Amino acid sequence: MALGNEVVAKSDPEEDPPAEDEEKEEEEEEEEEDLIDPVDEVRAECEAKASSQKYFAKLEECNNRVNSRSHTEETCHEEMLDWVHSVDHCVAKTAFSKLK
């Protein structure tokens, strides 16, 4: 199967959808924008819990320490992983109950 030397311009009238289809697509996009991920709400609640806040405080402390130095090999990777693990562990308890 080979392609010919045909060039189809984007403004080709044969390719333009009717105006009704455009309106339907716009309505569908508006409907999609209204959807809210329930896991985001659960994640925000979990981030506010004391168990996650202690890891976040350690992460902030590490970030401040690293940013205050001009030459350092230290990264806050471990602290970040601890905080993310804590939040994910909390979210995992209730995330699947929110799914439809």
C-alpha cells in the first residue's frame, strides 16, 4: 500500500464536520471539565493528617538545609519518598471505595 501524492488541506470542505457535530463536541468537553477526581480530595485529606505532616516537615527541613548550601551532594530524595509513601498508604485505604 503506497500513498499517492495527494495533499489534503486542513480547510478542505470535504473534511470539515457539520456545525451540529462541533456543538456536540463542545458540550461533551464542557461535561468532561465538570468531573472531579475523588482521589484528589482523599489525597488532600491525607496530606493534612499528622502522620503525613511529620514526613512533610522533615522534607521541608531537608529542602531548607540543601537550599542554604551552595555546594552539596545531599538530596532530599529519601525524605520525599517517605512523605509520598505516607500519603499513598493513607489514600490506598479509601481510594477504591470512591470508585464507581
